[in-house]
Amino acid sequence: QSALTQPASVSGSPGQSITISCAGTSSDVGSYNLVSWYQQHPGKAPKLMIYEVTKRPSGVSNRFSGSKSGNTASLTISGLQGEDEADYYCCSYAGSNTLVFGGGTRLTVL
Amino acid sequence: QLQLQESGPGLVKPSETLSLTCTVSGGSISSSTYYWGWIRQPPRGLEWIGNIYYGGGTHCNPSLKSRVTILVDTSKNQFSLKLTSVTAADTAVYYCARYRFFSDSSGYHYSLFDSWGQGTLVTVSS
């Protein structure tokens, strides 16, 4: 069970859109529509932003959206704002009641 | 409002056992809707350690399974983590969290951590 692969960093200017990828395998991301995304600001606990690939919990801005193609899931943030600067982690169900996280992506708002 | 709070020693010696407790308030740990999990964070990255159901059933990361014990105490609304034979590689911030997962004839649903504790730093050093 290997960690999901995310880019170490991405950046964008206010108002722009960015996409963070999360590459897995046919045993995790590719087999289940159970990818979730978490936002983490420095010194804080992670916060759920997306679940079941595309669903947003109540209270999460509709600027955040998720998608999946094959073994790769993606998180898109549109209309970038300064408060979006944070670390982002994907997580996938990997079968047999196990979970695997990604290595994390640091988003910088220029 | 649900709150989770980790507690335990912040320093553990190599080869000894790391022990943490998570106290749940504002909700019952005996809810049939949820599991309760442990996740850790080395300097960067998140690693799932394992989950437990209020009935005591557990699921653990295969890479840690031989060293991990997760228990639940419904009378105290708490669950706990024990990690044996620790090394410096186990130094991390440890989080407890509420996990929602459901499976039925139509498939699997949710698989999300929707409430987290603030985290507690555990350092392994002599």
C-alpha cells in the first residue's frame, strides 16, 4: 500500500484556477469513488473539503470541486483567494477497510 | 458540537510503547454511523494508522498492524492508541478523528474524516 502521488507544490494568482492531481492505482483511486480531499493551514488540523470524489460538505465554498479519471483524482480551486493558501491532501479507500493518503501539495497564492 | 481531544506523553523513548487517548465530547462514541480513527503527520504528509468501531472492531494500516492496538471505552466516550517498539521514525503529530463509512448492496459510501482533534506532538528520543 503506497502513498498516493501528489505534486509537492502548486501556485496561482488571485482569481485564477489551479488543479491538484492525486495519482493512485487500480487498487485504490481507480476502483472506488471514495476519494476525499483535506485542506490544512499551518498548525491546524485538516479540514474536509471534498468526499466521494465530487461532493462538498455543507459550508465548503463551491469554488472547490473534485473529479476523477482512471487512477487519478483531481481537486480544482477556482477564483483563488489568499485564504486558500494551505496544504492539500487526498485520501482514497483502498479496499479491505484500509485507507491511503497522498503526500500533500502546498498551494501558494502569489 | 462534536469535539475530539488527544492526550498522552509528548516524549517516548526508543523501543518503548506510545500510548494516546482521544476523548470525544458533544456526541456519543457509540453512534452506529461512525468509526473513530487515528492519523499521524510526520513533518509533512499524512499517514492513516487505523479505525475502530464502538463495538470494538478495528481496521489498521498493514504497514503498522503488527505494532498497533486500538481500543474503545464507551463508558468514558474515549478510544485509545498503543504503538509498540517505537523509533525516531514514529515521531509525528498524532490526530484522532471521526470517520464515516458505509457499505450496502449498492456499494460503498462516504469514507471521510469529518471531525478532527487538534493533534498532539509525540517525539521519540532518548
